[in-house]
Amino acid sequence: MTASKIVRRALIGALAAAPLLLGAASPALAAGKPRVAIQTDKGTIVVELEDKKAPITAENFLRYVDKRRFDGGQFFRANRAKGAPGQGSIQGQPKPYSRRAPPIAHESTLKTGLKHKAGAISMGRDAPGSATADFFICASPQPYLDAKPGKSDAAQGYAVFGYVVEGMDVVKKILSGRTDGATNVPSMKGQILNPPVKIISMKRV
């Protein structure tokens, strides 16, 4: 066999193997968790969503992101722990009067295995199954928000669906903001950011 034929066969073999190599890489790419950049006037926070463990909640959040309903929204609440200023959570919402999708089913942390540790992003709600678009980010571990065995609404906790991977300094900066804003909700007195922190945009990255 001539040298040219050997080279030709080697090239043909390499080309034939290329689709297999590309195919082998595809599952790894498909398994990647979606990330969302939350750009605020205080900096950018990047969250990575647990779409496999909390698929209903993650998909709902991404639906609002993709429809740009968080653009022009705000972080309006900083719930600081008493006696521990650097601990607590910040709460965000879509732009005012933004259309909201129907409430989603509650994904308990007992089922998902996710926890309210520092950096957790979770859904705000009233009764379980009432969450729509409001969310909060934990600046510190808050295990009391995890579900516990029991039938009461409180025992069902809140639905974690991802974690901050960049920008915890921004979360803490927002948490430290002035909180003497007006509210009609007695339990939120002393927690309303004044002024609120603007959400400039949210998009997948």
C-alpha cells in the first residue's frame, strides 16, 4: 500500500469517528444546569438553577426570565436577622403590573433535597402552591425555611430551586441597604428597602 493510500484511509477513519466523538460530548453539554444573570444597579448576581431536582420551580422562573418580565423589576425587601446584620435574605419581584402566570405546585425541600443554605434562591409564597414570581435569595444559611415533617403550611417550608454562583457580595450589599420604606404588611415593617434596588435585566448566560 502506498503512503498516499495510508494517509487517505487515516483521514477517512478520522472523519467517520468524528460524529461519534461529537455525540459522546452531547450528553455532558445537555446535562449542564441553566444559569441566569440578575443585573441590578448594585451589581450582577449569577444563579445556577437545579432544574433536575426542582423542575417545576426552575421552569417557572425561566419562563419569566425568557419573557423579560423581571426586567424593570426590583429587590424591595431586606429581611435581616435581629442582632446579625449580615444574615438574612433579600426578596425580588417582576416589574410592576407585569402579567403573572398561574401559581405553581410546591416543591418541598424534603422531596428535592435542596436546602436554604447561603446563596439559595427560593420562591416566595403565601400558602403552599400559591407561588408565582416573587423570589428571595439567602445571604446566610436559613434552615428554618426548609420543610419539616408535618401537615401545617409552615412545616412545608419554601421551594429552593438554585444557588448563587457569582455575586454574593452584591447580595450582601443589597441586604445592608436602608430599610425604612413604607408597607401595609406589619410583619415587613423595617424590612422594605428605601430606595428599592432596580433589576435592570435578567437573562440566561
